[in-house]
Amino acid sequence: MNEQERRKVLSQFLKNQRARITPQEAGLPAGTRRRTPGLRREEVAQLAGVSTTWYTWLEQGRDIRVSQSVLDQIARALRLTVDEHKYLNSLAFDVSTVVRTPLEEPLQISPSLQKILLELNNCPTIISDRRCQIVGWNEAARRVFLDFETIPQQERNMISLLFMRKEFRRLAVNWEDFVGGFLAIFRAYYGQYVEDEWYNLFLEEMKARDSDFNRLWEQAKVSSAPEVVIEFRHAKAGKMLFELTSLQVHGGSDLRCSIYTPVPDSMTEHKLMQLMARNGVPAPDGSL
């Protein structure tokens, strides 16, 4: 993103974080006549130990000098998580990660990673790149979500599919939580690769295509590995509960492994095994 866009994103992020914190949570008196939820700018400045004018300029996206120590104080005042703090740093200092692997061509997953996919027989698993393009999946993911093989390669973007494919909207009972987990990951990537113009182009396209996207994007948290419990209403298997575990795959390619583990004592794993067996997929012991 260019300098102007970076400051704009920084401004919106600070406003969103400020609005999420109540005075009580920050150890301040609630007061009266609050026109907006959350903290006021002067309260954030007070908690961070900076002048109200300076903080206002920062939140307005003005071209001012920022030190790491002051930014750390603001992060504490806004009660940012580790991932949110990193995101703030990347926007304030224009710190971007060098893109080690060009993404003009589709990434290929290694044979060892492909074997891991196959071994996770009873856990729907999806592998995606730093743009949330799906580059691998296992049979369980195909049975629970949709057949990714039928989708053109250039359209296999997880964020886009969540909003554009009716299968996902029907599948996830808590659809906004489902989407929120992936948007949190996407925002973390967005801050990590601030110089990659692809993200701005993609965001503009999504905002134009779906009215829900802009609202949920503005609400999105920042997390490199969100843990979410998702309830699905599968057309064939019925109610299924999964815990999402998102793992970073270390190496030259910035890949992520999203694993949906059946919630214990929920009958989900049993239903998944039945769903796989009905489609001729052998169980781990070789039976059908």
C-alpha cells in the first residue's frame, strides 16, 4: 500500500481499537455525555502518557515521528494483543516483510505436507498461502465444505469463497464467527505485507461485491492463529462442531495449515467417519 493508504489504515485501526475499550476496562471513571462507545482520544493519550494533540494527529494519520517506546505505550493503553501490536508497528513504521516467494504462479505443497494432509483423515484440513489462496486440502475438507477441485484455480480464495459461495453461508451456523477467524488472519497478513498492492486491490473488489464484507472487515481483529469453535449444519451429517487450529508452515513459502478438529463428545468425529464411508473413503483401519 502507498503512504497515504497506510496512514488511512492506521487511522481506522486506532479508532476501532479505541471504540472497543470501555472506561471501566481501562480503569477510568465512566463519566457522562459519551456520544460514542469506548474511550475518548484524550483518555487514550492519558493512559499512554502522551499529549492529546500528538495522539490526535497520530489517529488522524498525519505525518509525524513515532518512537517504538511511545508506540508500545499506546499498544498497552489500547490493550492490544501480540498480533495487534505487530500490526500497529507495521503500519506506523511502514515495516513490511520481504516477499520470499513470488505469487504470480500457484504455490506447490511439498510431498511431506501432502502426506500430513492425508494422515489427517478425520480432520478437515485446508492449506492456503499468504493471500488466503487455497493450495491444498484433504478428502475430509472436500466432504465437509465443498469440492475445491471444481472451482477454477484462480478463484480458490478462502475469503472470497466464504462470502460468495452459498454453501458456506448455509453450512456455518455462526457464519460471522467463521468468517471472522479468516479475516483476522487476513488482516495480520495485510499488515505484514504492507507493500503488496494486491491486498488493496482485493479489498476494494470484495467491498464492491458484497455488502457484508465491509462491515465485517472493519470489525475484524488481528490474529495470526485464531482459535474458534465452529458449528456446522451439514446437509448429510447434521450438526457438527469443530475447533479451528491455524498453524504456520515454516519454510520458503508462507503457507498456513487450517485444521478443523472434531469437538470431543459431540459425535462429530463419528458423523464425519460415516460421511466419509458413504462416499467410499476407507477408515484409518482400512475398512469401509
